[in-house]
Amino acid sequence: TGIAHVFAVSGLHIGFVIAFVMAILNLLKRKFRLPKFAQLFLVAVFTLFYAAMCGFAFSVIRSVIMGLLAVASVIYYENYSAKAALVYAAFICVIWEPYALCNIGFQLSFLATFALLFTCNLWRRFVKSTALATMLSAQIMTAPLVAYYFNVLTLAGLIISPLATFLAGFVVVFAFLAMLFSLVGF
């Protein structure tokens, strides 16, 4: 159906993990005074734990870098540039593994994110839903690469993608909780 990107661990999933950890930190901040560095450190620890459980694929590395830069900008009241964060993430991935550019996960992740950053507003002119514009921009930009690597291109993914994305959020949160509880033997 062409919706594998929904289940590939990437920005959506890292975003859910970061949102979950930030929500817990916001609850803790009501009772305890947490320094900014401690907040960022805790988000980084839990996000890197999730990334390690997922095997540090290039899509995960990109998402973690961009997510942590976004969190740092929120905590320290700085401006965040997702475009600059995408460039930093690509640079780090290529420094870490020079052949990253040849990896399909790298290509799909960075291409989809590029599409979100540069073409989503264009799609918003044609569709009223931000979620649909987001999915269209990523799917249409990555479609040629998917067709090349997998010899499959289907329109069913455009229909199934919104539902799968919604359900993936629940799966990610419950999987993250399951991983945390498994560490304490619960």
C-alpha cells in the first residue's frame, strides 16, 4: 500500500517519544525545580534509549538530532530552524558513515523530511487539512525512490496513510512504555 514510512521509525515516532517525555517533565516541574540542562539531558537519555532499541537507523539518527535540537531551542528559548537541523543531521550521518548517502533509509528519510520542510505549504494551498498536506508532500516526493527500489507504486497508500499514522501514534507510545516497564521487571 506504500505506507511503510508510517511504520519506519522516524520523526513521527521520535516526536511521540519526545512529547511523552516532555509531558512527564512538565508534570515533574510542578513539584520539583528542574534545571534546563537536566530537562534536556533527560529528554536526550530517553530519546537515545528509544533510538538504541530501534537500532540507530539513519532515519532514527536524523529524527533524534532534529528532535533534540528542537527541544533544546524550546528549553533555552532559542529560535529553531528545521532546515538547518536537517543539514546538521545529514552532516553528522555522513561523518559517522560516509556511505550513508547510498543507504535507502537515509535517502527516504532525508527526502521525506526535505519535502515536509519545502513543499508542505504548497500542498496546503490545494488541501485544507495540514495532516493530509503533510502526507501528500512526503509521499509524492519519495514516490520515485520507492518505485525505483521496490518496483511498486500504489495510490492506496494515500488513502490508508492517515489512518495508519493515527494508529501508529498509539503503538509507539505503548511500545515505549512497554520498553520502560520491561527494564524494571513489570
